[in-house]
Amino acid sequence: MAISSERAHRAWRNAERIKRLSDRLIGIGPFSIGLDGVLAWVPVAGTIYSVGAGALLMIEGLAARASLPTLARMLIYLTLNTVSSLPVLPIIDSAIDTLFQGHLMAANALQKDIEHRHGPSELPGSWGGKKKSKR
């Protein structure tokens, strides 16, 4: 069964929400941080958040019927993001998890897949205008 463009673009917007919340809440020039980076410094909370946000992104990828290579790339990014949040070397792991924006990379991969198959998506007006997504 083919997926509708509306459902695909809803997955694109959901990925945008997760990306912004996880890795783009506060920006300073080219650098930004989100909940994933902040929670990386809280022992169990960071791992729980990474797994939860990653699972939501994968669910959106499956709902949008993203290609297998896209889903595999998303899974690699999200696995690396989650592994970096495990408390093996506490300060080093937290710093790596803060800097590595796996949710952002996975969301971008999904969004590109959706745009390739269904055309560009638009951000809702409440998100700062009707800005066309990058192709």
C-alpha cells in the first residue's frame, strides 16, 4: 500500500520537531544544543532520552516508508548517539554525546528521503513562516 504525501510530510514535520528539541533548542552561531546535549550530563536520563527520541524517529521513518538504505543510515546515527550516552567514561562520554548530533543527522536523512519521493515540505507558519525545506 502506497503512503500518502500528507502522511509523508507529517513524518517530515515530526522529524523536524524531534531534531529541534534534541539538538537545536539553543543556538549560538553555527553551534547549538538541545535536550539530548543537556541530558547527556544526567546519568540515566540522557540514555533514556536518546533511546526514546531515536525510537520516535525510527517509527516516523517506518510510517513514511523510507527506503532501507535511509533506515539503515538512521539506525547507525541513532545507535552511535545512544552508545555515546552510556556511562562508561562519564565526562568523556557526556562531552561526546553533547557534541554528536545523531538525532539531527537521522532526522535530516529521513527528511531528504521524504523530499526525494514526495517533494519539498513546508514548515507551519507558527514555526517562523512558510520556509521551504532545503533540497
